[in-house]
Amino acid sequence: MSTSPTLNQASLPAPAAVKIVVLSTGGTIACTRGPEGSLIPTVSGEELVSGLRSRFDPASTTFEVRELNRLDSSSMTLADVDEIITAVHRVYEDPEVSGVVVTHGTDTMEETAVAVDVFHTDPRPVVFTGSQLPFDHPEGDGPENLFEAAVVAADPAARGIGTLIVFGHAVLPARGATKVHTSALNGFGSTAPAAHPRPRPLPTQVPLRDVRVDIIAAWPGAPRTQVDAALAEGAQGLVVAALGAGNVGTELGVALGEALDAGVAVVISTRVAQGEVHGSYGGAGGGATLAAKGALGSAHYRPGQARMLLAAALAAGVDPAAVFQDSGM
């Protein structure tokens, strides 16, 4: 199966018996408009899948729905992410399952998908999808996205690839996937290089909910107070949304250097849309200086995904470099 930006909509599951489990968690795909026009996740997993079943031959393809939640994904916590990871592992205890589809809000889909992927050792795929338009929109994109996600989940060629995001006719590996537009129907892209190898997943699932990793934003003249406050509140790791290829201002750089000296894990990401992080510059906040003190570059992972990967490493008690590929620092 290709992971190119377009999906062949004519492809259908193989005629052999296929069983797809859909885990529903809410998101816009499950939203309807309330009396005041605001979106509320009211649609059950069974309602989402009811229209999907008619598009497949019931003699060869069956669907099972497990509703986990009805959340706007901006409300997701690490405990909610743990629940999804656990649900995926439990589904795959059944050898008859061909693939898993997770319906999820787009705001944090990239974070949950990479958290699932970092613990996903089964060759069968996990496919995330959602929508930009609500369930009751006359031109809603949810039904087609869900159909295409099911097609990919049922495809034997999807085995061994890991966790995917299928959205707006794109099929994207979870690692490096990012929401690139707030409302466009093709709202996801990737920061990962073409044919980038998937890092080996961690062998054992561990809960993330008790790990605190904060994201620190860099800007010209950013003070150290963000770092000091995060550590005072118990942050065990820091991810920096740095400038350019991985640099911060002097005051913020000094604070991060002190955190590294104290044994706090620091990962340098970037606020830039494309390109990898690399430590080339000196000075207190330069990427080379921070790397020399032990900061790890996030490669092509942006801050949200880097936070999930660092949290997974800290929870599992492994070197954070184990969950990043070609760190670039």
C-alpha cells in the first residue's frame, strides 16, 4: 500500500473475511450543531458506522464498534490517550481482527496517533480519521474519511506500517503527521521525509497519565520564567518550540542549560512548518550549545508529537533518543 498523499478510492478490501473494529472517541466527526450553533459531540459510534456498513459486502467485511468517549479532542488528557492505547491493545488480542479505525477530533489527532504508534508492536494497522465538518453538515467529509480509513485498515498491504492518519484522501504515517489547516478538508500533511523509516516501537505499553512534559515557546526576548514555572510545577521533561532550526534567546537558553545540568530531559523542536532540527549555532541559546549540554533534537517531529514521544520515553524509563529517529542535534 502506498503512503502517498492521495488514496485510490476505487480500492476495496480483499474478498477474504475482514473484521474491522472502530473505536469512537468523539471529535467533529461526531458533532452536531446545538440550538446556539456551537458544535457538540452527540453522535454515537454506532451511528457513525451505520452508514459505513452499507458500503461493504457484509458477507466479507464486518464491523464492531467500541465507543470510548465523546470528547472534543482539545479536551483530551493523557489519561484519555492511555485509554485509547489500552483499547487498541485489547482489540488486537483477537486474532480475527484485521484492522482498527479510531475516530478522533482533528485538534489533537496527531498527538494521540503518535502515542498509539510508539507502543504499537502488532503488524496490523491502526488508522485514525475524523472530519473538519460536523456529522449533520449536508456536505460533511466524515463519511468519506471513515470509509477510506476502513479501506486502508482492511488492506493487507497496510500491515507492518504502524499507525496511520487517513484524512482528505491522504494516507500518512502517524509519526510526522500534523494538522496543516484549521478548516480545509485536506487538513493534514507531514513533516517527515519521504520513505522515512519508522523507529522501533517500545516493547511494553506503560501509562502516560502520571508523566508531565511541558512545551516551552521561544520568541525574541522570551524570559526564563516559563522554564522556572514548569519545573516548579513538577515537569519531568521539556519540549521547546524553538526558533529556526533549534535556537532560543539568551535568557531562555540559560534556563534550559540549568535544567539540563539538573538532569531534566530537554527536547528541542521548532515552530517552523518544515525541515529538521539541527544544532548549528553557538551562544547561550544556540542549538549547538544546548546539544552540547545534552538537549536532544526532535528531528522532524513538531512540539505536540515530540511531547508525546518524550513522555513515552520517560514513562518507560528509556533513553529519549530511543523514540526519536536521526535526532539532528
